[in-house]
Amino acid sequence: MTHSTLWLSQIQFFSSLGFMLLFLVIELGLAWILLYFKLRSLGPDHAAWIAAYRFWVRVFALAFILSFAASLPVLIQFGSLWPSLMDKIGNVAGPLLAAGILSAFVFKSCFLGAMLFGQRYLSDKIHALVVLMVAVGVTVSSFWLLVLLSWMHAPTGAQFVDGQYQVVDWLAVLFNPALPWYAGLFILAAALTTAFLMMGMIAAQSLRRPADDSGRLVFKSALWVAAVSIVLQGLMVAGMGNMTAQYQPAKAAATAAYWHSGEPADLVLFAWPDAQAEANRSAWLLPRAGAAWLGRDAAGDLRGLDQFSGMAPPVPMIFWSFRLAVLAGLAMLVIAWLTAWRARRVQYDPGALSRGWRHVLAGMTFSGWVLLLAGLAYILLGAFPYAVTGTVTLSEVTGSTSFETLLGGYLAYLAFYLLFLLGFFQMLRHIARFGVVPIARRRGRA
């Protein structure tokens, strides 16, 4: 297995997983926001909230279809790219993957059809209950995947014996130290992605025509979801940093570009990490402010990258993916709170904001995807060279597929993903311009 083939395997899996997550976060975020719209429709402003629900449930349905379709390549590649991995972690991963598939079948298959097509035949309260069950189902299905990912980065509750993991405590597996932070980051990323998508589309619509009551309610709801979620996301990042320092010290050292153990730990804001020279070029830093985010050895000394020679993650990729995610988050923080300050003065009417600011909001429509992909790159690449931290390396579980075959398959996947993305963008563009137009059936026709 060559180094280039190993990296291409990782890139292919990252692309497939990332594509699935692009739509899973919209599905998860919209599931709960649609529930909020449905519950609000039971009270005053019934017509406006129902109109908001009917508009965004179309986006939810398409996101569901795309996330489901994208999950199949992920499952296939999990076995084809890493064929030996299940031999080593099957006792942990098998039940978790089965639970995820079963949860998706029970909740989504049983309630999704009634949610999408049964509104006319159910009472408002029963239909709201159905929407709740779909939202719970999406969340539960995502939970099992998050458990598996977080456990692979903080493998507690299982022992590695004779080349295989044996579960000794399922509660420790399920609620491993990384789960609260990964789950919190994922849920808040879903909220942010969905909120900025909604704000961006409403702002783009208001450039063509005045926003109606439904649009103003959606804009206000999405704005406050974004403003609150981005603050909570910052707290989650801080918590994840402490967890990473304890359970993935090499990743923590790469994030901080901290090369030599025992030296003063500066907080490096920006730099060009030079792995060959083990130094940071053109660094912007805060002196002696980075110790809190680094791991320590048994003697309490800071652990630098020199302690992980040959087993350290790719420092430039980790360093820059983390900072890209932080920059995206800071941009979303500024935009969300400035918009809240401006919109409050005009009763949350997006059409009353300046055209320039509405163009800014429209440009931030998919900013949540930037945050998501940068964060995913940081989490996955930060585990390198391990598949399971501290025990199982990627090189020992990677298959023997040739580089040419992997490249051909990867290009084919990319072509399909591009078509799916273009279809999704076209649908969003259509409903943003024309709204949701009900289809009238003529007598005698299906």
C-alpha cells in the first residue's frame, strides 16, 4: 500500500462522508424547525406559519432523499476502502451501525410518508406529533453514527485483545468522552447551516419582491437560531479543545503547531507551519497563551510534536482546517448579530434592510457548509495515522485496490455528487423565485 493510495482512500471517504453530511445537517436542522413551525401554526398567525411549513418541507424532503442516497456510498466505502477495519472493531461498530439503520427504518419509514403526504388526512395535532417523530428519528439515527465516530477517537469501554476490540462496558462506549462535544458541534452545525440557508433565501427573495408575513416569520426565527447557535458553537469548540488535549495530544499539538516539548506554548493565530524545519514561518501569536489547549505527559510537561515522530497527523492540514472553521464561525457570528441588531429596528422585515446587506446575507447562504467541511476535515485528518486512536492504524486496514482503480471510482463519485448538487441548487433557485405552487388536478386525470 503506497502512501499516495492511502491518501486517496482517505480523500475518497472524506468526500463521500462530507457530501452526505451536507444534506444530513439540513435534514436534521429543518426537521426541528419544521416542528416549531407546525406547533406555532396551532396558535395565532395560523396561515403564515402553515405557509412557512409548506415552503420549507419541500427543501427538507429533497435533503432527506439526497442524504439517504449519499449514505449508501459511505457504507459501501466503509467496507471497500477499509476491509480489515470491521475485523478489528466489528464488536463495537456492528451493533452501532445496525442500530442506526434500524432507527432510520423505524422512525423515517413509519412516519416520513405521513408527514409529507398525510397532512390533509390528519388533524393538526396528530400531524404535529408525526413531525415530532420524524425529527426524533433523524436525531436518533445521527446519534449512532456520532457514537461510532467519537468512540474511534476516544475508545473507552472496550479492550483491544488479540487484534480485536471486545466491549466490556456499553455505557462507556456509548457515552465516551468525545461524544458530548462531537454531538454538540454537529447539532449546532445543523442549526447554523439551516438558519443561514433560510436567511439567505429569504434575503434573496426580498431582492425581487417584498417579503410576506410568512417570510418575515421565517427570517426572524432563523436569525435568532443562528445568533444563539453560533455562541454555543464557540463554547463547544472550547470544550472539544480540552478533550482533544487529553485524548488526542498529537492532534492538539498539530492544531497549535507546537513542535518542541517543554518550550513556552504560544497561542499561534496564523503562521506557515514548516514540518521539515519544525518551525512556524511568519507567525502571528500571543506569547505563552497556548498551554491550556495542549496535552501533558505523566510529569505534567507539555507534549510537542517531537514526541510523536512518525505518528503525527499532517500538521499544515490540521492547522489550517481548524483556522478555516474558526474564520467561518467568526464570520457567521458577526453577520448573525449585526443582522439581529439591524433587523430588530425594522421589525424583522428583510425587505427593510439595505440591498447591500441583503446581498451579504444571500452570499452567506451556504456558509454553514464551509464550517461543516472544515470541521470535518479537522476531526478526520486529525486522527491520522490512526483509524482508532492509539491502536489501529489506517495503513493496516486499507485494502489492496490499485491507485488507478481508486482514482477512477473517485472521479465517478464526484461526477454524481456534482449532478446532485446542481439539482439541489436548481430546486432552491426555483422555489426562491416562484415559491411553492400547488399542483391542481383536473377531473379525469391523475
